[in-house]
Amino acid sequence: MLFAAVGISCVSSLTLVAREPLNTTVSDRTVDRTARGASYAPVIKRVTPSVVTIYSARTRQSRNAFMEDPAFRRFFGEDSEGNPHRSRGRREESQGSGVIVSEDGYILTNNHVIEGADADSLKIALADGKTKYDAKIVGTDPRTDLAVLKIEAKKLPAVTLADSDKLEVGDVVLAIGNPFGIGQSVSMGIISAVGRADLPFGNMAEYEDFIQTDAAINPGNSGGALVDAEGRLIGINQSIASPSGGNAGVGFAVPVNLARSVLERIVADGKVTRGYLGVAMQPEITPEIAREFKLPDTSGVLVTDVLPNSPAERAGIQRDDVITEFNGKKVSDRPHLRLMVSQVSPNAKATVKILREGKEQSLNVSLAAQPENFGRGGGQEANPDKETPEADALEGVEVADLDDRARQQFEIPQRIRGALVTKVEADSNAAEARLRAGDVIVEINRRPVRSADDAVELTRNVKGDRIWLRVYSPAGGGSRYLPVETNKKKK
């Protein structure tokens, strides 16, 4: 039964260096897939000098429980504020890989390779293992797990960058790095997939557009080079899927087009600024959603909310529009659109192609700078008093009115109207549809919900085999559509 009641989103030491013009070599020519050869030795000889080893150290402070006892402080001393003296800490050394991308010393690597490193500990060793340099952090971007370092040197062997948008599944690739600290190594494989995002395990990156490869990537390879058969950089090795703790043939790399965008912004500004559109998006367009909205297929992104005073609102984008193209490129899904928008500079203009009620339209939008708290949300379960009215749909769901206390507790904006979900029984159809406590039901079957009583009334005597909810989720900061079965009983 649906019950109702009334009332109730960095590096520890960061050293910036003076900005210098960035000089990289870029080739956008498609790789020659008809070439055949008995050996990749010539390619490897050409590209391995561009891959370096990064050494770093972190000081971990250890806590001594005995020092919490005042009796021990008499022997070991206290500071001027009466706190026990801390130990010097434990120094941990680690290493990873990096790629030289300009002759004057700019190096790309993963943020997690140097995150938390002591500023004076960063060392770069060239491929010969003998030539070493002190390195400075130019800037980091944890959201893509990328970092830019700089060494003071000239005429370094910089790698040539390819166009990662032209990659295809089946292309031969080579992974280069220093796995396990045994020395520079090369492994070969193919591209297994492109555009991997929303992976079911942590990759330490918020913006995901990974290249997947079966070329062996192991600890120490992070930040190293993934190159094509001609030795051009196509990605920065980032992580592996490893159920056993070792290489299982499923590795991931940040595509070089994304890495180059981050590199150029960090070198120019010392940080990464991103474009902002201002829409909430359905996680995916399922066949059921496509039928409900009379869409030709499941591609594109369904807009579930348009934020007030956002670039999207000013451009005329509306809720239930389907964004099919952005700046002339097809939009496949939500992560794809989010990534494309983020790579456009704030205040830049973009074109957006939409489907609205079956008709195609083109809109011009002037993007804004992404807010600092973009994508962050939170909340915790509420427990208001509940009643048990009669209802025929959403059995096992309890709702309450959305008042000021609930808004504060769940961090729900004032613009959101609806019924707060306070409980969802684990064996209910709503739970299977991923409705969760803390969500706000804002529409039922495309009709607005203003209160808990509205929600109850709209679920009485529902016809058909499913009910459509539009739900705002504080944790995700946006809304989405959920189809909930009404004629299927859970066993």
C-alpha cells in the first residue's frame, strides 16, 4: 500500500610553475589498418623514449595510543598547546609511469600516481634509467584522474598524439610502462571497446570515457602510454578490472583527446574549467521509455529537468526533450553528453539538436562555467509519522509531505515539489524499479504531484501494467523516469 502522512559532491602539496606556451605534436590521420609487419620493434624503439618512470614519496603520520595517556606525555613531552609531540611519520615510496608530450618537459600521468605526494619528492627517470630530473606539479584534475608535471629540460623525445575519436574495436595497441618496478616493458593487445563509462567498480575518475584493452596493464603501468600500431599516443593507462588482484585482460586508458583537453587547460590556466548546460538527464533510454515517449530508438539523452536560470533554460530546452546531437556530434547516452559538454570552455557557444514531440529542432546555447558543487548531493533517511490510506498501486511504498524539515535533511531545493518517499519495502515492485527512500515523486503518469495525498490519489485505480514516476533524487542532484510494474506480484 502507498502510505501518506501530513507534516513532516586533491593533491596534498601543490607546487605551481610559471605558465609556458604548450607545444605538442598532433596527428589526426586515421591509422593505416592494412599495414602488416613481422615485428613492432621499429615502433617500440621510436616511442619508448617518451615513456618515463615517476618516483614519489608520501609521509604518513602514525598515531600512538600511549600518547593519549597524560602519564606518558611527561616522558615524551608536549607542544606549546599541550598536545603530545607527534612522531615524524612513516615515509612511503611509490612509482608509476608518465608520458612526455612536449620537447620542453611537460609530462602527462594519472592523478592517483602523484596524489598526496610530498612536493619535493617527485623524480622523473627517463627510459635509459640513468637520466633523472626533479619534477614540479603544474596542475591536477582528479575528476578525470589526470595530472600534468614539468621538468626543466629541452629537446626531449616527445610522443606524437593521435586522434582517439578515430579508434575502432580491433585496432592493435601497445601498452608501455614500468610494471612492478622491474623496468620499462611493452605489452600488446587490441582495443576491446571504446567509450566505457559508469563502470561497476571504482576507477578514481568522475568523467569516464575509457578505452578498454586486453594489452597487459599492471601496477606501475598507471600513467603510462597506450599507443597505436604506428607509435602514436591514443591513451593514458589508468586501471584494470582485477577480480583476482592481477591482470585479467581487462584494462582501461583515458583517451588522448580527453587527456589533451585537460593538458591544454592546465598549462594555460593551472586548472580545468568545464562547460555547464544545466539539465538533469535520464540515466538511459530503455525500450520501455522509447515506447512511452514515442522515440525512434534508444539513442540520445532524455531531459528530465531544466534548472532555473541555466544555459539550457535560456536556450529553450524543455523537460522531456531528447538531445540527439551536441555541436554536430551524435549523442549516444548520458555519460557521453556530460563529457562533451564538460570539454567545451565556459561562455562558448554550442548547437544542440533535440527531438520534441517527435519533431527535430536545433537550438543555440551559450554555456556557463560549471558550478563548484556540480553533481554533488546528499541526504539521509527520514522517519516521519505515517498513515495507511487505501491505494491500488505502489504497494510497499510510504510517502510524506515535503516540508522545510525534510528539505533541510535531504538537501532538496525549494523548486522541487512532490511527495517524499520515506520507505520502500525490499520485495516490492517499486524497489525493483530502483525507487529509494529519500527520493521525491514529482510526477505520476506525467501528472504533477504536489503532496502525499496527490500521490495516493494518482495511484488509485491505475490502468495498465505499469505506472510511470518522475523522481527527483537528492543524491544524484537530478530527476529521472521510473516505470513500476503494477500487475506483477513479487514472490
